[in-house]
Amino acid sequence: MSQTYQRIVLASRPTGAVTPDNFRLETVPVPELADGQVLVRNHYLSLDPYMRGRMNESKSYAVPQPLGEVMIGGTVGEVVASKNPKFSAGDKVVGMFGWQEMGVSDGTGIQKVDTTHIPLSAYLGSVGMPGVTGWYGLNQIIKPKAGQTVVVSAASGAVGSVVGQLAKLKGCRAVGVAGGKDKCDYVVNELGFDACVDYKAAKDAKELYMMLKEATPDGIDGYFENVGGDVLDVVLSRMNPFGRIAVCGMIAGYDGQPLPLKNPQLILVSRLTVEGFIVSEHMEFWPQALQELGAGVAQGKIKFRETVAQGLASAPEAFMGLLKGKNFGKQLVKLV
Amino acid sequence: MSQTYQRIVLASRPTGAVTPDNFRLETVPVPELADGQVLVRNHYLSLDPYMRGRMNESKSYAVPQPLGEVMIGGTVGEVVASKNPKFSAGDKVVGMFGWQEMGVSDGTGIQKVDTTHIPLSAYLGSVGMPGVTGWYGLNQIIKPKAGQTVVVSAASGAVGSVVGQLAKLKGCRAVGVAGGKDKCDYVVNELGFDACVDYKAAKDAKELYMMLKEATPDGIDGYFENVGGDVLDVVLSRMNPFGRIAVCGMIAGYDGQPLPLKNPQLILVSRLTVEGFIVSEHMEFWPQALQELGAGVAQGKIKFRETVAQGLASAPEAFMGLLKGKNFGKQLVKLV
């Protein structure tokens, strides 16, 4: 074990798009453990769109990330030293240590996980926060019935892939929206969605509408929103009466781009319910969700894909790529 | 009783704003009653924003109003002849006879009402469809708790006035948005709202925001939307976390004006629920709502104001005025 480790702190707040200057890589000494503490070597860092909101000073999901402190983030790793009777060296744990190679905990905020049937990294994706996000939006907001049509944007991503696969398991027609032929092919051929619309292949909103219409011949009963912008406008115009929209993210506007909704009247005309949510505010559902998602992954019913950047120093670039949709599936940073 | 009566049919569909040409006044003979039928002389015709949607061919609330047929509309009147044992001459009834001086029914679609403590015209307003609309949106969608702040647009209108007064009865802070000092004064001084924002007095969205901020020092927990456009944008930015928005109408866009929502991201950021509804799809709540509203009006706890146009021929102009907010309170047409 080295006597120092690396971490990345927020150096400045972005004005518009995130730049490498917003981050600073630091080398710091590994602390001595006090009684009750656990030292964890992080194997994977999770990169997620919500982090972009934290980088702003303004009102967003939650309190802003403080300047000069380690960037927030979910991690999975292995206990390398423990002065806490509940943890032993070798234990695999999931935690929120952020963008750093190691982390110290007093035992709170970390949880042992079983990697017998589930790969460690999946606890940051389908069997972690993104998976529960998809589960919650689908089951608690969209609440689809068998035979209904559920659409999800960013369909090949960590959240979207879970939404569509869970919808299929419920007997729904699952339709993805994703950027590029590769992602769409994956969504249909590997994840088993019924159809996927490549929004990048549409030259304008009208063509996007026609593509979506073909993919949703019976209209749309539920929509899981990760993106915002044109996609939301077009989906709104395909919604069936009493449709439900779970608003999980609007990544298209995270750098401050205006994302006007052209026809909010459709909320009235089609008597829709549109509900924004943040999964960390619904912790009471996590145990049930994680159990179902874990079983699904272990049984091969929920598949996923990962894009893995190598080494902590690659995190800023990987994060900037994530915000532009350059990742394919769950974006991780491998730290060891 | 004259042997003919007048009615107004939809002559053509508007392209943009409604014009007098869209309507045609006709004189038709009073029909002979068959067994089981009732002849009603309508005293008041109700004019309501939803009628605008019916005039279009395109997808709207409901099936379009057919060309050449009597314009849809709620009415109250008096039975003048009956061959139905359930109705007698002199009975006061509420019905949906539309824009005409008389109507024939087989007894379905009309309901006797008691005018001992409630004026006949109120059955088209606070104790009718508009009242139930306000009741449903407030109680079934916004569901405010005592001490919370509820905002309603078109606050002096038939729906808005009920929303605010019911909110006050629940111990909420009720804040109206209305056009002009007279309406705002009425909303506060006569209806008992805590505050009212005159949107016409704001020179831009920023000033409207400042006015609304002053009127809602603790933010907004529930919003009842009748208007759309700038007001909705500004309200959204004052919504508290987990706020609820009942979308009842977006009258500002009924002639096809674009009504883009500038910051739909706020639905996510503030974890809002936005729900569109049409009260006629929730008939199971009408008996309870009408009972509460009737008691409120009879006891003087729910006040209302009416703008009454004289004679059927005045209906088109009164309707066009309604769509521009020229009415003050419930817009009626007096037919006798």
C-alpha cells in the first residue's frame, strides 16, 4: 500500500461547459486509522450526470459541491485495513468516497456487497443508484400496465437500460431513444427493447416525430426522461391520455443551455402527469429495488454495458464525455 | 310562449382568434313534445374557455364541435312543458342545452336544482362545472396542507375564485394572479385572498417575478393553472420542493399562440408534480364537490361575481371577450 494516494477536487465552477480546469488532481498522505475506522481502496468510481448540477453554485438538485473538496461520487472498493469490528480486510464495499483512490469511514456510509453472482462494478450501475433510479421512476411514477408502451431516453445508459428491461419484464412495449446506430442496435439486440429511435439520425423535430411514431404505433403511456429538449417535445406529442412522465434528468441543459418546452399545453390536452424526482429522497424503496435488481442481474435478466476509463486522472475527461453522451452504458473510472 | 326560438351554431372554425363569422344565429320552430320529453326555457347560458378548444378540428380536450350544430354549453332554466312524470312546469333545471333559448330533453342530462338559498345562475359557476373544477384541482391534485401557499391564475374568474376561497377555508395562504387593479382588489377585498398579483402591471417577467415573490414570501406549494405562458414560467421558479401544479387551462394559448415553457428543468430541480385534468372525467367526485360548494355559497363562505351579457345574440362577443379576459367573474348570457 502506497503512503500517498490521489484525489480530485473541484477547483472552480464551470461557466457553461465543464473544462479540465474545473478540477485539480492532488496527492495526499494515507491517514492513520483511528479506532472504529476503516480504510477502503476504491476500485471503481462512478460518474453520473447529477454531478454536473453539484458543480454549480445555483439552486440545483442539492447543496453545491464545495470548492477545494473532493468531488462527490459513488465508489466500490475493498477494505484494506480496519479498526472497526464490523469490517475486515478483503470486504467488498460500496460507498460514496468520491473522486479519490482511497477513503476512510467510521463504518457509516459504506455497505458490504456480495460479488459471488454480481460483479463489483454493477453496484455502481444496475444494482446501484442508477438502477434504483430507473426502478423508482418506472414503478412508482410511470406505473405501467402490461401491454402499454414505455419510452426512455438515454436508453443505453445506466438508468435507461434498466428502465427498458424492467418494462419488458412487466410485459410492456419498451422503446428507447439513444444517440447513434451502435447504441440503438445494442438497445434492441442485446437489451431486448422492442425498438429504439436514433435521435441523431433525425434531421429535425418533424423527422424525429415520424421515427418515434413508427416505433410507438399505439402512442406512449409512460416516458422516462433523462435528456430534455427536442426529445421531450416530440414525446409529449405522442403521449396517450393519462400518460405519466418521470423526469429523472435533463442532461441536455446541464451546462445552462435553454431547454424550452414548446407545447406544455399537451400536459392539459392529454391529461398527463409529469413528475420530477431524485432517488436519494426515496430511500424507503431502495431495499426492495436493490433486491429485485440484484436478482435480475444475477439471473442475466438485466444486462448492462460499461465504459471504463483507466485511472483517476482520466476522470475529468470521462466526465466531460459523459455529459456529451460519448459513453456507452455506465461510465466508470477504474482506479486499481 | 313564442312558436320559434333562437340558437347559435358553429358556422366555421377559427384560424387564430375567434371572430363573429365563426357563429351563425338561427331561428327555429319550437318542437312538439313526444311522450317522456321535457321542454326547457333556458335562463342563462354559461360561457367557458373550454369551448374554444371544441371549435378546433385538431386534437383537444374532446371531440370537436360539429359544424352547423348548436354550440356546446351549460345552461340553467325552467321547465315550461313536460310529458315526463319526473318533471313539472316550473321546475328549475341545469343542463347542457348549449347556445340556444330552449331545449328538449327526454329527462336525461338535466337535473332539478333548488334555488331557495342558491341563485339559479350559481349552478353554472361556483356550484357548477367551474366550481367542481376548482374543487377537484385543489383537493385531488394540489392537496394543500394548512399553512401552505396556494397560487391560482385567473383568480377572479369562475374557477379561480373558488380555488382561492377553498384554499383559505383550509387554512392556506391564497394568492391570486389576475389582470388589472380592479380584479386584484376584488380578489383580496371581497374574496378574502391574502394577496393578488396584477400581471398586467408588470413590465416584464422579471418584474412579475418580484411581485410574485413579495406575495409568496414562503414560496409556492400548490399552483392552479388557468392561463399558461409567462405566468407559469414565473410561478415555476417560485415553487417549493415537492410542489404540485394542477393544469386546468392554458387560455393564453387557445388561439394557437406558442406558449413555450422556458425552464421545464424546474420540474426536476424542485421535484414537482404537474398534472393536467378535465373535470368531466372525474364524475365520481361531483356529488361531494357540489354539496360542499353549495353549502359554501348558501352560507356566504364562497362568494362570486358574474358578468352577464344580455340576450343570445350577444354570446359570440361575450365569448370573445372571455378569451381575452374582459369578463370579471363568471361570464353568463342572460336569455330571458
